[in-house]
Amino acid sequence: MSPVRSAEAVRELLELRLEQRREAGERFFSANADRIARLCHRMAERFARGGRLIAIGVSPAARSDVRHVAVEFVHPVIVGKRALPALGLTGESGRASQELELAASPPDIVIGFGEPDDGAELRTAIAVARSLGCLTIAFSPLGAEWELEPPVRDPFVRQELVETAYHVLWELVHVFFEHRGLLEGRTERRSHDAGASSFLYPFLAEREHDLDAILADVRESVLMKADEVQQLRRSTLLGAAPVLGEAAAALRESFEAGGSLLALGNGGSATDAMDAVADFVAAPATFGWPPRRALDLCADTAIITAIANDIGPEAIFARQIIAYGRGGDALLVLSTSGSSLSALDALAEGRRRELVTIALVGYDGGRVAAEQLADHVIVTPSQHIPRIQEAQATAYHVLRELVEL
């Protein structure tokens, strides 16, 4: 099957998109690294006083970020990190501002996802949170106390920068729990053992820090993580340039024949599947792309919990593919490990039913790559799960674009 564009044209487009993200990322994080470090300290103080993180968003794309940030805080993927209380509100049970007013209390942290164009309800919810005394964060001008707005209008690039930002907030808020004497604004002089955190935050093993010194170290860590993901985006996209072109061609052929895209993942990857489906069903209006048939296999909790309870968690996606998949459809699997049993069973079922199979996987590709379990495999070569997910977001955003070219 020929790619949507020639291999040279695909690589040229990828270079252009990578440069766009490099420039936007450098501007965003260099301007906000100090503020992000200070915000991590403020958030740690709130958590130490019993506060929770409440994420809120009302658009399909924003809801994926709401779910993503909540799962990262509640179920940390880094060994040794504490679980922190978080929940997501998406306006599906009533007005978002009313949901928030019923759920929030003064010590909480409220983080809003979305744009002013999503309607007045999100701005109203932020105002409600401020009136309650909550710490408020947003990534667009919504009236939050802390606003970290990406310096670019492209919706895909904005989402990727926002995802990196909230991952960094989650990662670095833990630094201040290693220095509990700083959580009320005091300095503390004592020895600290970095323990399981040492490979991520080597400065924790130093003997003494005051708040300003720790904030400076955290700021440097923010910049380091931003640079890391940019390098990982590059190795992911350019390392899989031919595969991306071929996968886009296969997807477009499936859509033009009346096929659908089924998408899935576990945990944070489930929310990325949600985001990918939103981008296919209703791409940002600025792009002018047609809607495409796509289904999120992570969306129906009744189906997922019924299958997990009655058969087993490894079958939660395969059984849905049996129900919904037709020959000629396509399957998009996101997995940071490349070896999740539910993802492997889904790919096997997809092949049995003659679906086009596309896998975005991390580490060395896991079993998906080693055993060639998908037709098109894009590997993000890293062991750091937040960075893998951020680079995978770029990959499926570019895939979405290539389908329309």
C-alpha cells in the first residue's frame, strides 16, 4: 500500500511539526519554569492540609485531560510516589459549575481544561472555585489564579504542552513532600535521602536546602523534562516516519470504505485513546477536516466492569472488538509497555477479524514489537511513562493530520 505522501514528503512534514513544537515548548517552559516550580510548592501545601485536586473540563478534548490528570495523581506510575486525592468533573451530571460547587472545599486545587470558546460554564466554574478559596489553575484565560497559557494557537500543540505541564506538576509536587518543613513556608535543615526518587531528582540527596534553593532546583528539573520530551518526540516521529505514512494511508482507505477506528488503552493511555477519538470524530474547527467514524473502547464503564468481573480484565477490549469490529475497520492501541495483556488480546482479536492494527508503544516496543502483533508499530524509546505518553500524543496528532493530506 502506498503512503498518503511520499516518504520524503512525510519526513519533511514531520520535521516541520517537530520544529513547531520545539519552538513553542522552549518559549512556554522558559517563560513558566519558575512559576511551575512555585505552583508545585503551593499545591503540596494544599495536599498537606487535606486538599484534593479537582480537574474540570466540558469539551470532548478537555475531558480527556481531566481524566488523565486525575488518574496520574490517584494512581502514580512511579514506584515510591504517594497517591494523592484527585477527581475529574466533566459537566455530564449537570452544569460544570454546579458539579464543582457541590464537590469542592476551600483546601482543594481546581484545574480547568479548555478554552474560552468552550462556553461560559468553564469560566463560571473557575469563579466558583475562587470564591470557595480553592487554588485555581488554567491553561487559557479563564480567570484562574495561576494561568499557564501555551504561546501557540495550534490546538494539537497546545494540548501537548498542557499535557507535559500537568505531568510535570504531578511529578514535581512530590519534591516538597521530601522537604515537609517547607510546606508551610518554613526552611528546614536536615539530611534527606532521595531513595526511589534519586534517579529523577538527584538534588534531593543533598544535605540542606532553603526554599529558594529547592525552587531553583525544581525549575531546572522542569526545563530538563521539557527538553527530554522534545528529544523523545523527535526520535519517535523520525524513527517511525515510514510507518506513520503507511498507517495514515491504511486509515484513510478504511474511512473511505465506510470503516471505523476503534481506540483503546489502559490508565493514562485510555485517556489518550479518548483524545484521539475526539480528534477524529470532531477535529478542531481550525483544521477544516471532515469528521471520521471512531469509537472509544474505554468509554463505557458498565461494559468494561462487566467483562472484567465476569471474564477477566484481559478481555475488556477483545470482547468489544467482537461486538463492534468489522473487516476493514481499524484498531488503534496505545500502550506504554507494549505488553499489556488486554492490549495484546485486543490486537489478536483485531487481526482475527481483519482489522487494520496500529500500535503506539513505549520502552523497546514490548511484545507488540518483538512479536510483530500489529500491522503498524510506532515505538517511543523511553522507560519514563509521562514522557512516553507526551510523545505518543504528538504521534497520534500527526497521524490524524496525515490522514487528511
